[in-house]
Amino acid sequence: MIAFAHPVSAPSRMAESLTGRPYLSWSAISTFMKCPLKYQFHYLDQLPEEFVSANLIFGSAIHSALEAYFGEHLASRRSLDVDDLLAVYHSTWSQADLAAVQFGKSDDLVSLDALAKRMLQAFMDSDLACPTGAIIGIEEELRSPLIADCPDLLARLDLLVESDESLIVTDFKTARSRWSAGDVHAAEGQLIVYHELVRQFADKPIRLQFAVITKTKQPEVEIHTVAADPLRIERIRQLIQRVWAGIQTGNFFPVPNSMNCPTCGYRSRCASWTG
């Protein structure tokens, strides 16, 4: 992890006293925005979830396969093949407690294995598998204070590539279908935060992009770029300030949502919550 040298701030100490972590991650920020009660259960109370969604393990397994691919490329310039990537995918699944996994109505291990093979082959056939430039970071962690009166912010960069013209920050996503402009807009805060952390050591322009692999019958690899213009940066700064203020007030409440609730591991606890 790159943690830029600085005194530990009072907000970071408060964050550590609340969650055991002297920082805020984008995952924590987005969890609070989607459902403050889930944030409390997960980050403050640190309660175990009743089950884990198969989609979450699937996404992590694909992510691990991509990490292994670029790691091998960085270490030896050798490219792994699809079978190698599937072995990493299966290794991630082997660590899961299958009794606690909630599968979708039409999903099981066999169908997800077949989907993973198609997705990983789509990745291998895409330009993403052959980055233009030098890989300088895989799962690189950066941490630094960025916003006054807020804890440090933490980023985990999936892939950092240096070309002659720029530093390219790529975050991998899996999705049920192709992303719309609205999907990119909803997710862009993550890359804006990454931009602000990376630019502290960058001596080149920074390019931000999501690499989305679709979970469709014929998977596709899409690249969506995000512009870190001053308006977007200030918007995200203001958003994070307000999320942190909300965490400090302890005003946690459920936000029922037909998209998020079915796969939430705190459904029973939420149903019995009375404030």
C-alpha cells in the first residue's frame, strides 16, 4: 500500500474507533449511500451476513482471474491461457462455504462455470488483454487524506498502466448487460476518488476507465472512460463530506430497494429492525 506520509488526522482516528479502519473506502461510501442500515450492520457492528450472493463470489472469482493474468504478464511477460484463468476462478470458489451461498433461480455451479469460461475467453480475445504500455500496478493500494475534516480515503487500483502519454487507471466490473451512460455516471465516483489519489504522484495525464465484462450469452468487453473534470471532482468531494457527516450522526435507517434487498445478507436483521 502507498500511504503518503502525514500525521494521522482526528477524522481518521474517529473512523478507526468506529470501524477499526482509519480510512474510508469507496465500497463503504457507496454502501452508506445505498443503505445506511447495511453500513451500520457491516462496518460498525461488523455482523456476519446470513448468506452471500453467488453473484458476489462469481465477480470476485473473475476479478481474481484477471489479477492473476496481469500479475503473470508483469512478472514474466508470459500470458496465461483460459484454462489457467479458470483454475484461478475455481480456486476462489473452493474457498466459499457453499452452504451459505445464495444462487439465482437459474444459476448453479455448472452454469456459472460455463459463463465464466465464455467471459474469460471474451477477455482474452479483447484489447484489454494486451495493454499498450507498462503495467506498474496490480491491486495497488493508495491511501491519503484528500478532503478536510474527513478520514483518509483508500483506493485499490485493479490495474495501473503507464503509456508514453498517460497513466491509465482501470477498474474491472462484471455486469448482467451492457452499461448505459447512466450506469457509468452512477459508478464514476469511484474513479474520481482514484484520480485524486493517483495524481499526487503522477507526472502525466491520468486516464480513467471501467472495463466491463458482460454476463450475457455472448459476453462482451466494454471500455467506458470517465472524465475527472473540476465539477465532477467537487461533486464527489461534497458527497463524501456529507456521507461522513451522516456516519458521525449515527442516523442509520433502511432503504428498501427491489434491486439490492434480495441479495442482501442482512435481510432478516433488517426486517426485525425497529430503530
